[in-house]
Amino acid sequence: MNSDSERTESPAWASRWLAAAGIYNLLWGATTIAFPHFLFDVSGIDRLNYPEIWQCVGMIVGVYGIGYLIAAGDSRTHWPIVLVGLLGKVFGPIGFVVALLRGTFPPLFGLTILTNDLIWWIPFAMILWDAAKHRKNDQRPGALLRREFFKESSIKTPPEVVFGFHESPDALRHLIPPWEKMEVVESSESLQIGSRVVLGGRILGLVPIRWVAVHTEYQPPHLFADRQESGPFAWWYHRHRILDDGRGGTILRDEVEYQTPLGLIGHWLGGWVVRRKLEAMFAYRHETTRRLIESKVWAGVDVRITTQGRATEVVLEGRS
């Protein structure tokens, strides 16, 4: 695992540029498919005898748009999409210049080169440069296919209470989203190093799945971690950080490093699906954790906090 200083997500500016490129390509492609003669009429060029050819170009541009939107989720991982896009945006203008010199295209047709290609050169080059620097600094085995996910939220109770909640026997059962058909099959009911949790269920209601995780770090009340021993991911390491916010509350932060199965195929085809599932799952987990803890009631247990000097004691009392 990387140190905290090295764990960074792809820059927000890169995501914004790629999202803009994706939306632009989809709109341009859809317009070309719907109105294949428009650009030729505006440029004063004779219409094509077979407009379906130009519509195919619009479809290709639209497919690039989908690729850019995928890359927007993690530009450092999906840098090959950006590279292919930049190459197309370089070769396109070269082809236009050749056609212009031959008198095939009028200069007005070059407006498409400006909006389709030239304005994207600098941001795409910057995205590739950022990805190259990040890859150079990360020399872990398999790091190219590994991704990182972070989720952070605030809870208005001290870290000791939040840690105590996660140590309670039924905490994990509460944190499994209802749409995930998973259940706790086995649990050591402990977060200490070496303890195990086994989840079982079915993917899409058909494919059986068994997920075994082993706890690897335990620093109460601020940190515990688990690593997948066997399960659906090629790699999974999850750090749960429970930090003092300096105002009597807690910053709950989940840090996940993961790798999808099936190597490059799974990475390219399923990476964005996994990312969306993680976003939904951890949003549910954080909201559920906050709601249960701030209500001071969870799993039939009341929480009473007493302060003695500078130490905080968390007392769990069974409810009648």
C-alpha cells in the first residue's frame, strides 16, 4: 500500500476536460448522424452521394465520446484512451492540411478541425503527462491495473464511539446495502489482526460468490484494515480511518485499493461498473453509519459516553 502522501486520485481538472470532450463528441456524432449534409452545405461542398458514409463517421466520433466519459472517471488509469484520442486529433489536422493543399476541401471546412481537434491538444497532452508522472512514481507489481477509491464523511460523535460501532457484532450486517444480495456467513466478531469475515451471495441472482477478508491492521480507535483473501477481486485492500475532527466529532474515511478480475479485459470492460457500485455502496454505508451512531442506538444497544478527565469512556448498555 502507498503512504498517505502518495495516495492521490486523478486530478479534477482532467476529469472535467474529458467529460467535456465526451459530451462534445456525443453531440457532434448525434448531429452528424441526424443531419449528414449540414456541414457540407455550410462549407459549400457538394453533398455526398452516399451520406451513410458520413453518418458512420458520426458514429465513430460518438464512440470516442463514450471512451472519454469512461476515462473521466480515472484519467491516470485510462490514459490509453486519451492517447488514442490525441493521436486522432493530431492526424486529423494533418490530413486536412494535405486536402487543403490539393484543393479538395475549402478553408471553411477547417472550422471542424478547430473544435474537433486543436482545442484539445493541450489538455489531452497535460492529462497524459500527469498519468506518466503518476505511473513512474508507482512501481508496485500490478499497479497499472489497480485503482483507488475514497469516501469521506463527518459524524457528530467522537472517534471512540465510531470505532466501537464498527466493533459491534452486527455492524457489518447493517452496512450491507439491501440491493447487494450478500450476507455474513462467518465472522470472528473482531477487528483485530488475523480475524476473518466471510460473505456469501449471488451475482445477478445466478452466480454464487464467496468473499473472504482478513483483518491486517488494528489501531483503535483510529484505524483498522482488511485484505481480500479470496473473492471477486484480483486485489482488494480496505483501510477504515476514523479521525478526530478537532471539534468533538469524527471524520470517517474509507480508502480502498482494488483491481478488477480478468486482467486487462476486466479492467477495460468492467472498471467503470465496479466504480459506480463502490460509489453507491459506500454512500449507503456512510449514511447508515452516521444515522445509527448519531441516533445513539444501533443493533439493540444504547451508547452512553462518560468523560473522566481527558479520557473518554464508551459504555455499551443492552436495551430491555
